[in-house]
Amino acid sequence: MSDVLEFAGVTVVRGHNTLLDEVDWEIEEGQRWVVLGPNGAGKSTLLNIASARMHPTRGVAGILGDVLGAVDVFELRPRIGFASAAIAERIPGDELVRDVVLTASYGRIGRWREDYDSFDAGRADELLAALGVDHLADRRFGTLSEGERKRVQIARALMTDPELLLLDEPAAGLDLGGREDLVARLADLAADLAAPALVLVTHHVEEIPPGFTDVLLLRDGKVVAAGPIELTLTAKNLSATFGLPLELEQHGERYSARAVAPAQP
């Protein structure tokens, strides 16, 4: 089994809807994956399986050497860092930013009566500094801008020193400046040899940070293509993923895409 993640025929069915359909996917230690696809492609469902928050209807999901259905997920989840809009919505608006990060040590959202030692407090401050938001440590989470919240959520996801880090659309809702700042910080994280294996979900090739190694393209719950980014992220594969003819351009280590202009009569 892969050191990090191995899906074999993973299928998720809810009612009459197939959210994931026979997905095969493997992640090795040190890899940085981006998952691309349109709305409804199954990207968030994929991450819910990878974060041990959902079990597949069929197939085998191996995560960090364990198999879902044969492991205590409450022991597995602390080994996985996960940042998503669904988690952010559960964070109390009046929670101090430092506590938003710190409470990940206990797998909690919202500080109550638990005690934290100086090591935990120091790590929380170091992570906030690494994401450029240490000056906000004593602010209330609800007062932050969207870009600031996204960086705090990533710091929280890293708090337990995870072996796998999952980021579900971290640039969603950001303006151009906020997006570019986040992309640069994720590029730094990708370049860090001590960082865990990374998975970034997005709709947009423009949000792929430099240093990401592989791409999974998903449409209607099925894998269109998967593999090294320089071989797999092509105009043909991207067009099949989004269901319309697209042009793909590369600018150094960044990408952009647009619809193919119709031929002039």
C-alpha cells in the first residue's frame, strides 16, 4: 500500500446519485497534488474520503497505511490536516485567532476548558508567523478578512504536524491580491521538504502554486486523467474535464486557461 493514500475502485453513491465512480488514485510521500474539476465533479467528496470523514460505498480507501473500515478514524484523523469552508463555518466568530489554531491539538473547534502547554502555544505562534498572520493572534476570527481567515485555517490544519494536508478550495472568495499572496505561501510550503504530502482542490489552473508535482482531473465523479503535472495538464485533458474547448498557457511555473475563440466566418 502507498505510504500516504491509495484508492482502488472508490465509489460513493447517495440515493440515485453516484458522486464518485471507480476512482483509482495513489499519493506518495513528498508529492504535491492538485485536484481540478467543475462544480459537481466530486472533488469535495474525494477529500471527505481522504480525510477519513466519509466511507466509500464500494472500493478500498487506504490512508497512511490503514484502510477505512478497518481502523479507528478518530485515531487516523489527527494525522491528516484538513482546511475547508465547511470547517471554517463551524469556527465561532468570537474565537481568538491563536485559539483557532491551538484547539486543533485536541481536534476541537472552539476552546473550552482544555489545557495547553507552552510547546503547543509556541507551535501555534510559529505557524501563524509562517503564514504571515501572527500579528492577528489576539484578534477575533470573525473580524478577519477572507484572505486572513484562509491563512489561519491552513495554520490550524498544520498544527498537529500531519502526514497529509488537504486544502479544499483555499483561494475561493479571494480577490486577486489575496489569491496571489496565498499562492506564493503555498508555493513556499510545497518547496519545504519537511512539509507533508499536499492535496489542493481548485476549479482554476491559475491557482496552482509553483512546486506542485501532480494533477488529478475529475468530471462527473470519474477520473479524466491523473499523473505528473507537466504531462497530464494539457489543453485536451482540461477541455474534457470542463466540457468545452479550452486553451492552456504556461507562464514559467504558473498556468492560465480560456475558452477557444470561435472561428471567424
